[in-house]
Amino acid sequence: MTKKAFLLLPVLLLSVFTLTGCVTTRNIQGKPIMSTKVDKIINGVTTLSQIVSMFGPPHSTSKNPLTPGEVTYKYRFYYHKYVHMGGEILTSSTRKYGQKLDVVIKNGTVIAHSFTTRGNTSLKKILKKHKIHD
């Protein structure tokens, strides 16, 4: 490749990205899990009907064959924002946020629960910007 062609390559690539544009897409799955509601869960006291009343139907449920009679109710919320430049040439996930709530039920009562969040965006910003409410 000649020196002149080598110098024109960055200009050509920049032109391609500029002409094809930049698009932002969002992927939102589930319903936000409010920590104020999670704080109301009391192991050994809170019932299954109270969990469903607070959070709605679960994303999924699972049973462990080693602990018969126990069912784990799984609640999930995911938010991903992607920026696409140059069509699909360059795709970058710029913001990710996720919440997981697992509630273990035995005989209609919560015996254990765990709540985790991960990501680089505050939930308040997501809720405000996209008007997602309980």
C-alpha cells in the first residue's frame, strides 16, 4: 500500500461511519424490582401470596431435587443500551443494569431470599428517563 493510500484509509473509514449514522437501541426486560419492597420480606414470616402481591408473577420458578417442598421464585429486571455506528459494523453496549431477586418458598412461607444488582447505571435514572413505574 502506498503512503498516500495509507493516509486516506482513516478518512475513508470516518466517512463510512458518518454516512451510515449512529443509532441507539435499548433492551428492557422484566419489571424494576424496588428495594423498598424487598426490605419488607421477612424470612419465616412473609407468605407466598404477599410475595406475588408485591412483585407479581415470577420470571421463572425452579425446584431443587435435594430440597423437596422448596420452590425458588425468580424475579429479573435487565436494561441494556446499545450504540450502533456504521450500521452493524461497530456495536457497543454503553449501559447495562440488572436486578435479581430469588425467593425460596416452603409450605407457603419465605424461608430465604437474596437480592442483587449489577451495572453502571442507576435505576433512578432509568425509571425517570423511560417513565417505568411499579
